[in-house]
Amino acid sequence: MLKFIIPAVVIFLIVLFWEKINAVIFKKFNLKINYIIIFMLLIILGIIIALLYF
């Protein structure tokens, strides 16, 4: 049961503090985290499609 509760709490906290997390990363690296997430999502999607194709 803990394996369902712990990830749910972590995801809830990430959603709750998303603006603060985004501001901290923008101050440190001068890069918006949204671009990083979109880039990683495209790479993962590409890998999944490549694995399904071959």
C-alpha cells in the first residue's frame, strides 16, 4: 500500500510547489523547466516508437 501512497504524495507536492520549483531552476540555470520536460518527453516518445518499430 505504501508503494501507491508515496508516489501519489510526491506527485501532489510537485504539482503544489511547481511555480517555486520552476523559479529556483530558472534562477540557477537560466532555463525554463518546461522546455527540459518537453525535450525529455519527445526523446522518450521517440525511443518508444523506435523500439516498437524494430
